[in-house]
Amino acid sequence: MKLLVAVVQDQDAPALMARLVERGFGATKLASTGGFLREGNTTLLIGVDDHRVGAALDCIREACHRRRHAGSRPGTEVEVAGATVFVLGIDRFERV
């Protein structure tokens, strides 16, 4: 089993949650704030069986998009990733 920790832009979160639910994935949604641009993010905790990790990542790729944002200096822009995903191995999982 794996735990996907996906940090996504707020505007992509509703579409991602809908895709995950549609494809049978459960997720816990946490509000978070990015350090660089100080904008709101959504962090999703997604428990996934090993053989379904690729399908979960596909949902994330389909729903989350790179965007350009104004930088801190006038006239500058930065590209922001659609999602940052950490895939962690889980030794034990219990639902109580």
C-alpha cells in the first residue's frame, strides 16, 4: 500500500476530487498554504493499493495543470507546477 501526498493548486482541487471519487479512490482534503507565492493550496492524502498507484497519478495529471503567476517583482512571471506528489510506502493501515 502507498500513501500519495498530493499538493495541488486550489483551483484544480475540485476537479481532482471528482476524478478520484469517480474512479474509486478515497482522499482526505487538507487546506494548506504555499511558501513561495503564499497562495492557497490543497493537500490530498490518498491511500492506494500498490497496483493502483499509476491510475491515481493519472487522475492527478489529468486534473492538475501548470500555470504562470505574477512574480514578486513587477514584470516577472513564474511557472507553478500543477501538483507535487510524494509517494510513501505504508507498512500498516487500519480503519477503525
